[in-house]
Amino acid sequence: MSRLLLPREHGAYFELGFPLLSALTVAAPTLASAAMACAAVLFFLAHEPIAVVSGVRGRRIRDESARRAWATLAIVGGMGLVVGTAGLVLAEATARQAALVPLGLATLLVPWVIVGRQKSLPAELLVIGAFATLVLPLGRAGGMSWDLAMTVTTVWIASFLPGTITVHAIKLHHKRHPRASLMRAAGAGAALAVGTAAVMAVLTSGVPLPAGLAVLPPAGAALVLSVRPVHPRNLRRVGWTLVTTGTITWICLLFLYRPCLPSGAARRFLPSHGPDDPGFRAGRARV
């Protein structure tokens, strides 16, 4: 048992990290967005002590580590509340409204954690939604328009969805579960749907080509893994494959949308600027 009580769901680190990284690099980071990002990380770290005290990790671990878990929960939870509140106070009204979306999805996840079902597919889909929609409040606090924040959020949901289903399919396939074939088909179908939607969006809706290309690497990886499932002992390699494709997605977003935001290092870590800011509108006009 780790003395630091860090979350064991390693894939979640990247599902949280990529949207936060996108919100803080595609948009200009501000005190508000930085504070909200720190709060998100702290609340994520609170997951493991909650799992311990609720008995999800087993009775022996709860008995041995309950005191340490409660102390850790008090520290990271208290810091998260303070830092998150500060971020919301510093942010503009629309960013505070947008924060209700990930908060609502995280609230729906709590019962799944309490009963020890946080690794089920519905719970992991809620995790994807909660983490990806963090782009909305952080992006608004950093100067993103609603359209841009929604686009980045959608890209991450579309990137994570096929891979998450595919990992579940791999586990069921190894267990020879009767629903393994159905789950593999769902993973392949999700990957094909994401890829098709991306291409159609580029061809018919005026979505920039890099934005459409951004979701293709993770979708392609998920499709291959659905058709040719690997042994669960190779899931670490699968995870790093999905991290690599996620990095490509982030780079596409960064180089596509970063130029449309106000430039100048002096704007970093200043109070939030919204889409009505003249520099923001000028930056958008250059794209």
C-alpha cells in the first residue's frame, strides 16, 4: 500500500492531465484557471483515501490505513476547497457557470465509488465526461470562446471514449466473458464513428483539418486493439499507446488554436479575459 495513498487508476492520470494541459496551453493561463486546475488535481488525489475509508480497497487496508486515509482526505480535500473557491471567485461569471458541468458529473460518480464500482464502464464514462468538461471552466477563465471550449472538450471525449471501451473489451475477452464480442464490436464501432464524424465535420462543417485529425490517432489505435485484442498483461503497453496518441491530439489542438488567442507573456497569470476582450477578438480574427 502506497504511503502517499495515490490513486491506482493510472489511466485516469492522463484522462485528467490532457484536458487540463489543453485548457492551460491552448488558452492563456490565468490565476483563476491555474487555481481551478490545482483544485481538480487535489480532488482527484482525494479519490484514493475515499476508496480506502469506504472499504473499496478491502477491509484489511481500511483497518490498517483508515487514520492515514482520513488525514489525507482532510488535507487534499480542504486544500481543494480553498484553492477551487479562490479560482471560482477570480473567474468570470461564465466560467463559474461552466464549472457546474464537471461538478455535476463528478457528483454522479460518487455512488459508483462508494459501492466499489468505479472501474465499471458506466463509471469510467462519467470520469471521461467529468475530466474532459474541465476544459469549459478553465478555458473560459483563460479567454476561450464557448465554441472553442466546446470543441476542445468534444475532441477529448471523442479521443477517450473508444479507448476506454476497448480496454474493457480486452479484459472481457481474456475472461472469455459472453459479452466480450459485443464489447469488442462496441469499441470498434465507437472508433469508426469517431473517425467518420471527424472526417465529415472537416468536409461539411468547416471544422479545421487539424481538429479533425486530432481525434484520428486515438480512434485508430482503439480500432486496431478492438480487432486484435492483446493479453491483459500487455495493458501497460496499450496504455502508453493511448498516451502517445493523446499527446498527438494535444499537439494538434495546441498548434491549431493557440494562435487565435491573445499573445504576450504579460497576459499570463492576469485576471480572466473573456471573448469580449478586444485582444481576444483580434486574435480570433487572425485565424
